[in-house]
Amino acid sequence: MQAPAAADAPPKGLRWRTWGASLPALIGNEPFGRLLSRVVRDVDTAAGAGVLLAAFLVTNVERMPHGLNDFLGARLTIKNFLLIVAFALAWRFLCIGMGLYDRRVVVTRQDETYRVIAVASIGSLVAVVFPVISETDAFGFGAIVCFWLGVAGVMLLHRSLARMVLASWVSAPEEIVIVGTGPRAAKIYRELCADTERRAHVVGFVDTHEHACAEEIRVRTLGSVDQLETILMRRAVDQVLIALPVRSRYAEVQAAIRTCSRVGVPATYLADVFDHPLREPRFEAAAGRGSVVALPVAADDHRLIVKRIVDLLGAVLGLIVLAPLFLVLAALIKLTSPGPVLFAQPRYGLRKRPFRMYKLRTMVADAEARQGELEARNEAAGPVFKITDDPRVTRIGRFLRRTSLDELPQLLNVLRGDMSLVGPRPLAVRDVHRFTEAALMRRFSVTPGMTGLWQISGRSDLPFDEWIRLDLEYIDRWSLRLDLGVLLRTIPAVIRCTGAR
């Protein structure tokens, strides 16, 4: 089987154009997006009530001669508490009424900012009801100003954080292969092209039978259903959409589903039931296509939000705490060998999307150019390249590799969303091009990680087959608990330098 060609890189600058989109536009209307939208609404509601209470307290500090408890007992009466609850409900309906969660109204980040400011302004006017109804001067003009500044700041801040979580998931258009070229496939293709809200790009069509199809479909036909496996290994594909007639071509539909499962690419088909070897099929509503069945090849539920939040917090905390160590290591690298401090190498990430993985440089500056000379000395079985005493490794580089300190800059990749703290190890382009089995491609169905089952089980001491088995086991067994266990076991593995070369 031919080696897979390099995947298409995301258009330059797309990540920053995505950053400029509004949060509702990024979230979308899929089941996962609707869940996240409800979370955003609840956070906004809590922000309105919480900031109102905070403004009430901040502007009345001088009225607390006997402590906060006395003040709360005197000022936060049952009547005022009910007023806060009523305000929270009014605030929620105000946010909804201003279209803050409607992706058709709030398209850009600028639109969203304007509407947040407008909501804060109108909400501040509504808050004037407190001094009127409560017949107290405890909530005056100063509290209104504090509320306006605070609630606008909190809402914009939590949207920025949510945008950081989502940025890596929507950094490139969804690449789709349609199985079929008949009327069904043509209809779905036209609907995808007309759907401006869904960022989808049809890579091409796959079909064994020839149809009297439109020219735009005919020229984009990639091959037959039998060639689907090779196509998925060569291209970066996010989803295969099966549009074959079920009754007359059942065997081909089932073959396409099994191929997708083997290669690790999610498949979607119109609502019929088929044998699927990985995970449970999920019925979904798709705009313009009625009910479809999604066939995930890896976990894709709300737990990924928690995983991404943990990644962001871990990356930020790690970069801050390790900053002094980075400076020391950078100085040692510069003093012991010529060349840059950081080494960036193309690797394949989620769904074979290429990215540049960062490491502290452990080899001479022309190490990649000299690899061809050393291929005959490769000690590793399979497509990977490993030499115990690689002559290209510098003196400080041997120490960095043995202690795994050279991997620390990958916290930048985690922050960018290219990698996670835990996941299969991202492979070099050279290694992936030597894959000969479609099942190996399933490791690209999840985001690669800094550490994983391979790192805590022996690393370079393990044969390639065992390495891949551990990667696929991680994908099939993934849970937040498993990630936590891997992170905790990574620390002693690094201290022992197990399998590090």
C-alpha cells in the first residue's frame, strides 16, 4: 500500500479569523454545541446576580463597623434576596432577548462585544429599581457604575476563555468525503455548499458505480469504494458521509463503515442501523438532511470540555512555574552547541492535521539533513527511527532526553490546542509516511499528547507493535480518570528515566 501523502495544512491565518468569530458562531448547533450554549447562558445569569451582589458590598464597605455578618443581616433581607433572584431572571431574559446566543444575529466578536456592553447598560438601568423599591441608599449610583463595569468585564472574560477552549476544535474547515455520486449524494452536496453556518469542505466523492451526475461531482470523484481506505490514509478527512442507497448497495455501505472504523475517521449515514465495531452509533438531527446516524471512533462528548480546560490550566501553570528552568536550559544549549534553542518539527495531529511540535534542541543544527546517512543503523522495528547512541545528539542533549526536559516546550503546543497533556505521542511525517496498515491511522482520531500509556510503560524499550497497541487501548478506554492516572504515573516514570533515549 502506498504511503499517505502529506495532509493539507489549514489556510494561513485561519486560527486568527476563527478567533474573531462570535462565541455562538463557534459553538454551532450540534448537540455538543447546544450543551455548551446552555452552559454559557447559566454563567451569564450567575454573573449578573453575582456582580450585582458584589457591587452592593463593595460600595458599602464603610458600613461594616461590626463585620460582614452584621451588615449582611441588616441589609440582605428576604425582600432584597427575592429582588436579586428576580433580577437574575430578568437578566437572563435580557441576554436572550438581545440575541447574545443567536449565531444568526451575533456573527463576529465585535458584534458580541457591542451586545454585551448594551446588555450591561440596560441591566444597569434595571438595577436602579433596587434603591427605589428597597427605600435605601445602600445601592446608589456608585454601585450601578461598579455593576456596569464588573458585569461587562466578567461576560467578556468568560467568553474569551470559552473561545480559547474552542479555538483548536474549529481551527480548520471540516473536511468531508461523500460516498456516492447519485441523486442522494448530489442533494447532500448542494445542501452543504449552501449551508453558510457549517464550515464544511467536500474533499470529493467515492463511488463504484458510474452515474449521470453533474460535472462538478464527476470531476471531484476520488475513486471507488474499494479505494476508500487508501484515500483516507492519504488525505486529512474529518468525516465520511455515506449517501448510498441502502437496499441495493448494503454491502458497500457496510464496507465503507468498517473501513472508516479501521482507519479512525467518523462516518455518518442516513438513519438506518448497521453493525459498527467501535462505540455506539448516535442519532442526530442534521440541517437539511433529516435524521442521520453518527458513528464516532473516539469519545466526543462533554468530557472533552473538561479535558481542554485541564490542558489550558496545566499549560499556563507549567509555563509560569518552569520559566526560570527554561532560561537555564536555554543558556546551556546555546553555550554547548551552535544553533537555535527550540527545535520545531512537523508532526501529524488530530485527523492527520500537520502542526509544528516544539522541543528543546538536543541535536546538532543539521541533524535532519544527516538522518538519511543513519537510516541503515535504525534499531527500531516498524516505521519509527531510533538509535541508541545517535551521533547527532549533543552533550547537553543526552541529559535533556534522559530526563525528558526537552519535551517541556510542548506546553506551548498544548496551549495552542495542537496537543493535549495526555494522548498518543505525535509521530513525525517521515514515520507516518511509512505506515502500511490502515489500523495504524486510528491513532489520529484523538488529539496527541505530551504523555500517555506508552511513556509510562517503557517508552523506547517497547517494540512498535506494543506502542501502537497502547495507543489504541488509550483511545478505546479513554476517560478523565485514565488521564489523571497517566499524569500521576508520568512523574515517577520521568524520575526513573524509564526507556528514555
